[in-house]
Amino acid sequence: MTDASLGVCNPRQIKEFIFDALEAGLVPFVKSSPGAGKSSIVRQIADQFGLVVLDHRLSTSVQEDMTGIPYFIDAPNGGKYARFAPFSHIFPLQGMPVPEGKNGWLIFFDEFNSADERVQAACYKVILDRMIGLEYLHENAVIVCAGNLETDRAITTQMSTAMQSRLVNLEMQVDFRCWLEDVALKEGYDFRIIGFLSQWNSKLMDFRPDHNEKTFCCPRTWEFMNRLVKGKDFKKTEDSFEMERKMPLYGGTITSGVAVEFVQFCKIATEVIKIHEIIGDPDNCRLPMDNVLKWATISSMIEHINEKNFGPLSVYADRFEVNFRVLFYRSVLAKHPKLQKHPAYAKAALELMKYLSS
């Protein structure tokens, strides 16, 4: 796990620190490499606290978005003077009714450090004083900002020191365990993706600023892959494997090199030990010999586990080496927390305590 004291945080820490900042009435600004999951975390926080997300991309903004459009009204002593009309679809102002069934709004300024200097300057008043022109933001509105790292060849603009001092600046990096437990398992990712990335954690995020591929591996592109393969059975014969025909599709999603490795993993995973075989005789059911097949079998068991079959599946899992058992029981904890009370989990937790608690 990443040490937050070093200034770079994992996604769980980022989520906690965003909440701390918002609770204190401050504005957090989260930076990370592209595709790392910043937007997902913001939306998770909004869902958790019943907030409507108002997603506004600063890279496409103009100054008037932050200040409002000037219009003229009659002055009491004759003549006219100007006021500014804010954009209500971007900013909830004082006096506006809170949306039914919600507790307020989360204004999400994404691509924050991609805005040009004039737009950033126009944000000063919004960020620090919570004002749009002469109007105040609604007391039930909070602001979160996000952007890419300057070192990642993404389009960014140097932030002024005046803006830096108005924000709580945080940096996030991808963490496999956080992704597995908080995203892949909770959202029901395909067992082949979970098995593949459990064996090769580094392929979850292989972004390099100088890469020459059309794309790169990151949580966002693995989400795309999950949509492409989830729940699909690919036919395998002596001469071919159906997934191989789709290599250009997968290569354009997670890079050609990783796509080749993933398809090869899936090809071997077609021989995964069937769940009904395991449940029927967990003590004597054959164990896979190939490492790829071990990861695939464990991840398949995780996908199918429930309170009824946990007993026999845990008996079978306990016949594997420790790293496979750790994945199995960590996943049980993340996906089915009620199973912590099961005697089989208690026994495993005692034996694997130093692994499960780290």
C-alpha cells in the first residue's frame, strides 16, 4: 500500500482525504495519470452522501462560466448598471431548492489544470469565496477538482501560486488491491480479468508518458475490456480460439502486447475447474497444475461464491498455495462481508492473519 506520508496516496486514502477536506469546507484537487479512476471516486463520494454531480470540464470553459454573463438593469436614480447572471446548470446558488431525494450538489471541476490561465484566474473567487459574480453558492454545494499530472504528456497549464494556495493538493496512484476490492469485485468484473490481473498486477496500470501504443492499460481501459468480455463464452477448437479473431479490438483497448497475453490467459482458462466439480467433492477434486489455470480457477470460484457453497469452496481453496488462498479470502471479505462469521473464514483468517491484515 502507498505511504501517504510520502505525498502520493492510493485511491482509498484519496477518498478519505477528499471527505476530510470537504468536511472542513475546503476544496480538494486530485491529480493522477490519465485513466486512474479520479472521476469514479468523485462519483462514489457523491453517491455515498446523496449529492447530485455537476460535472464541468475546465478545459472547455471560458471566463464567463465562472463569473456569469453581464446584463443591464435600471438604476433607482435613472440610468442603468450591470449585474452578472450565473449559469444555473453549472452552479447551484443560495435559495435554490435542493433536488428531491438528494442532500445537495457536488460540483466537479474536472481537467482543472488544463484550463487556460484566464479561466483559472476566474476560478479564484469560486474556489475561495464560493461566489459566482455577486451570487453565493448554495450552502449544500461542495467542490472537488481533478486533473492530470504535468509529467504525463497530458494537456496541462501551469497553475499560479495564488490558485495552489486555494486548494488542498493531493496526488493519487493506482493500487491493485484497492482496485480489486473496491472496483472489480464490487462491480462484478469478469473472472478472467480478475485472474489475469491477480497474476500480473503491474498490467492494471502500465502508463508511460513516452509510450508509442495507440492506448495504454489503466483502470478505465480495463473497464472497457470488462464490457467487451463479461459473461461471454469463447469457443476453442484444436485449431483456433474465438477470442484471437478479436485481437484488433482488444489491442485497441489495452495495447496489442497485453491483449495477446490476456487472450492466451483466457484460452488456458477455458480449462478452468468447473464449480459443480469442486462443490461435489472439494477434498478430492483435481487441482490445476498450471499457474494460469490456478488463477483462473480461484477467480472463477470468487465469481460464483455464495453463502450456500462457501463451505465446500473454502475446503478446495485451502488446498492451494498461500498466494491463491489470500486472493480467495480477501475477495470473500470484499464481496461477501457477512461470510466473515462463517467458521471456515474464521479458520482461514487465523492461519493467514499476517497476509489478510496487511
